[in-house]
Amino acid sequence: MTDCNVKYRDWLQEWLVRIRGGVKESTWANYSVAVMNHILPALGEYTLEELTEEKLQETVFFWLRQGRLDGSGGLSGKTVKDLANVVKGSLRAARRYYHLPPQDISLRCPGTALPRMDVLTASEQKRLVCAALSEGNCRSAGILISLYTGLRIGELCALQWKDIDLKGRIVHVRKTVQRIFYKEWTGAAKSSVVITAPKTRSAARDVPLASFLVPLLRELHCSDPETYVLSGDRKCLEPKTYRTFYKRFLERNNLPMLRFHGLRHTFATLCIEDGADCKTVSALLGHASVNLTLSLYVHPQIEQKRKCIERLPVYESRRAARRF
């Protein structure tokens, strides 16, 4: 075939089938939702030939202005950027499949501001640790594990007792739990809980366990290595369920409503403030890039900022400053 009069709708259906076995199940699920909710309604009736850069850019602006399914406004910059990447990837695959010349598509998407992520102050951290130790159960212990290892909530939910080496004081991170949502071509929405390898190769890692947690974990330890740490049986908790527990834990202990991911940010920030080098912290967090660690996970507290300012040179007079 040498032309591109194929409807984009038909190619998208073919493309989703072709890539399903070649990407992570969660990735495919995200693609399916993007296609069914936004890409297909906006572009499905056009032919591949009609999907010019101009038309695609027009669609990007439409999604930004009024792309929400409930009609209440535009999609976020990040969501639109993700949609644009799916479109470009599927069109590159189409041109290869139909032996068409490559097409360089450059779409302008707005920059996405990084979300503000709060971290615990020293006093808040102390109160949280005391409350979790006081409750002394597997679920409250999970909060401490995350705070002192930086584990993501999905990694924590996937943790089994065989993954914790109490003698060597090491947590082996090898999998993650998540509920994925996807749409079939019929439009039927489905979801399922899946246990997969961590999100990146770097995320599979070994993290030292803080020594003060070892006695608590020894008390809670289950002899069945297949038992999940948080649930206490061979069926894992899903992140949504554990987030509910975490929220109630904060409420009953009068602690600030910090997002669970804020524990990971707190861990990274405390490590850096305590003098750990960025490369080590990046490895502990399971990041492939030190830049990601610095840009997203390090939040200097006001006292650290003050110390930085106080280290600047001070001169006793304007004349001394001029000589410098």
C-alpha cells in the first residue's frame, strides 16, 4: 500500500492490538484510555493523509481549551502532552506499517509546572514516628518503612516478608502494585489490580533498613515468606485502600494532611540536608537520573536556606567591600 487514505480510527484499533504484548500492561491501559476518551473522538474520522501537523496542532489547542469530558474546560498541560505523544507514536508506527515516507511532527504543548509537594518538618516527623510506633501494627509500620526508605506506595503494597532481610537490614524492591483502568474498543471500561516489575529498571533496587525499625519488624514478622507485609496474608492491599488507612492515621493522630508521596519527598530532602550525595539519594529512590531527584524530590527547609545565606561572606565596611 503506498497511500495513506486509511481512516485513523481503523489504524488506532490495529495499533492497540499490535503493541499490547510489547509494552507494560499499565502503559497499554493508559494508551487505551487516551485513545478512547480523547484521540478517537477528535481525530478518528480523519484519514492518515489528512492528519497534517497543522490539524494536529489545532487539536492540541482544542484539548487545552475544552478537552474535558464533562465539558467544564480544558485538560492539563501534562495530559495534553501525553496525548500528543500517543498520537505521534501511533502515526510513526502507521507510516512504517504502510511503507510511507517519515513525517516529522512538531507540536507545541505548554510547559507543565511542577506540582508543589509538602514535606514533614522535624517536629511533624517526630510526632508521626511516635504515633506509628505506638500503634505498632503492620499498616502503621508501612508508613515508617516509606518514610525511612523512600518506597513508592505501590512498591510498599507489593512488599512481602521474603523481600525484607532483617538480618542484613535490607529491603529488596522488585515489584509494584497498581490498579489499572483501560477501555476496550467497544467502549467498555474495566479495571484490574496488577503486580508488575517496578516502573523503570533503576527502580528495582536494594535499600538499607533503618536499624531502629528492625525490632518492630521482628515483632510483626510472619514466618510465611509469601505473606504481604501490609495485609498480613497472601493477598496484597491495593494502593487506594492503603491511602485510606494512611489518611485516617493522620486524622486520628492530629497530623497534617500530607500526601502519602510526601513521605518519599521527606526522605529525599532529609537525606540531602544530612549531607548525602545526590547520586546516592537518586539510587535509593530508584531514579535513572540525578537531575530528576534534584528537581522533584529535594525541598530545602527554611533553616537550611538560612544556613546557606549565613555562609555568604560578610564585610565590616563599605570600604572593605569595595576592596574586594
